[in-house]
Amino acid sequence: MIIIGVIIMFILPMIFGGMGGSSNNNSSNSETSVTRSTIEREPLPAGSVNETDYYTDDANWVENQTVMNDGLRHFYEKTGVQPHVYITTEINGSSNASMSEVEEYTNELYDELFTDEAHLLLMFYEGTPSNYTTYYVTGSQADQVIDREAADILLDYIDRYYYDMNLNTSEFFSKSFRDAADRIMDVTTSPWIPVLLVIGGVILVGILFLWWRKRKEQEAIEAKRTEDMLSKPIDIFGKSSEADDLAKKYEDK
């Protein structure tokens, strides 16, 4: 696969109560950002899927079945939705199929390949080198987990790792699905939260320091006052006694 680019667009027709969408790549961008996960999701219950193969490789691109299946199985284990990647360079014999033809072909494949509503079918169509189209279809049960945001996450990872020249085809798909599953099933923490926590901690430390310094100043004032009081003569703290007054009176005469 030669690297050239990514323009993302999504189409959401409803089929069998399920969902579909696409990503069409024809420009250059190796730093595709990945959609944040903002929804808490629960995997489909066990038994929802009639398990099938994890991919169909009409293009003969997959170098290592074990590596390929590893990431796809991880996606299934995390989400309860079984993925199936369909890799082809032709749609109905054409290497220049339109988006509508890709969509129609993928929708038909879902019924041919699966007997449940808990699969995610990802069509990866590259009719010409470096110009690929991805289109996905989910069953109505799979929609409970793979909503629009979750599907965007998967397509974003595919668009990102397509450009990684350190990954072969098996690793590219495996890593895309593995990382997508982890992100989909976890709410993405905002990068600002740690920053705000640090700022809040600094402010708290500053407030405590000011309180401590004020307290020390007050203690110093009170200590100085006590010291001054103790250093004064005792007779300064009260009037002289009546006997002292009489003695002084006669001394003056």
C-alpha cells in the first residue's frame, strides 16, 4: 500500500436496523487525529455472535494469519461485537467502483456472511494503489456498542496506521482494531484534567503557605507582647496600696 492521504466522510444508511459508514482516502496526512471516546459502553452479552472467520483476503495481502486475527479477536473480546475485515481490490470486477457501489456490495455481503446482528463488517477496498475506501456495516445488536462515535474511532485508527511504514498489512489491521477496541470501551480523559489538578494543587499549597505565614506572624506578635509584659516592673500593673500612699504622704511633710 502506497501512502497518499485521507479525506473522511461518513454515510449512515440504516440496514436491518443496523448502521453503515465510510472513509475515503485520497490525500496525504500521516497524523490523523483519533476521535475521543465520550460514552461509557458495555460489551454485548456472550452468545450474541455466531462466530465466523475474522477476515476475507481477496487481495492476498495478509502475511500472517495469527497476527491478523490477534487484534480482531481482541476487538471481539472487548466489545462483544465480532469484526470481519473484507479486503479487496475489486467490487463486482471493477477497480474503479463508486461509493454507492461499495456501499451496496458491503450491505449484500453482510447477509451472505453472517446469520446474526452482532457483527461489524469492514470493507477495505483499494482499487488503485494508495487510494482506499473503507465502508462498515453493523447489525442492529452491534449498534448498541458500535455507535457513530465508536465507528469514527475505528476508522480514524485505520486512517492513522495506514501510513505507518513499520507495519505490514497484518499488523496494520491488527493494531487498528486492538487500539480502537481499547479506546471505544473506555472514556477518554481530557488532557486538561491533569493540568487543572496540578494548578489546583499549586493554588492549594499557596493558600496553605499564606495561612501558615500569617499564623507565624501572629504567634511572633503575641510572643513579643508577652515578653514586653514580663520585662516591665511589677508596680506598673496596678495602683499602689493605701499603706504606701500614707507613707509617701508623711515623707513629703
